[in-house]
Amino acid sequence: MFTGRIHGVTSLLSVGIAVGLAAGVMFSEATALGAAYLVLGAGSMVAIVYAYCAKCPCKAHCGHIIPGIIATRIHRTPGPYTSAEYSVLGITLALIIGLPQIWLWQHTGLFVAFWVLTGIGLVQIRAFVCRACHNGYCPLNQGFRKSIG
């Protein structure tokens, strides 16, 4: 397994554990709140895979593995991302990461753990997964500036 895949899997696990912590805090507040967050998170992941991953020309060898496998089953033509696709990505990530902050803030240790785990995942994605990918349409990829300019 090459480095990009190791970091792809561990970054998703890291962020997944952070989301699990957030869901736990929200469940402790109200069962419906925790359930709503998990449903919203699952829907957001589906939206990200459809809007972003399915257009990636590298989805067949994605470092994140599972989103890549799912994206290969969605037949979208690789190409530049639209502002709507960037919006879907931004809004869904903001919901997954931003929504639980109100409840996490009340539990300092879990708030810190959430951000440490999320930070580790994001650093791994940027430093290893994106560098191993050749999606010239992605702004996180080193080849992006070359492909647009």
C-alpha cells in the first residue's frame, strides 16, 4: 500500500472518529440532535462523493479508497469543477465540521480532541493524499495552477 493510501485511510479514520465524538456529545444533549447530525453527515458525504469525487479523473486509484470506489460507480465526466460543485463541497464540510461546535465547546476535552483529530486528517489529506493524486482540476493539487494557466 503506497503512502497516499495509508494517509488516505488514516485521514478518513481520524475525521470519522472526530465526527463520532461530536455525534456522541450531540446524542448526550438530545437523541434527535445526534441522529440528525449523523443523517446530515451521511447525506453530506454522499453529496461530496457525487459533486467532487465522481468528477475526479483519478478516482480509480483514490488514496481514500472507499470514496474512490463509490465514485467509480457514478458516471460523471472528469473536468473542471463548477462553482456549484465547490459550493456543495464547502457547505457540506462546514456542516460536518462547524455544526457540532456549539455543543463541543461545552466539553473542552472533546472540543480539543475533535480539532486535533480533524487537523491531523486535514494535514494528511493536503500533505500526502493530494500530492499523490494527479487531479489537475483540484485546487489542492500541485498541478492545478499548471492546468488552468
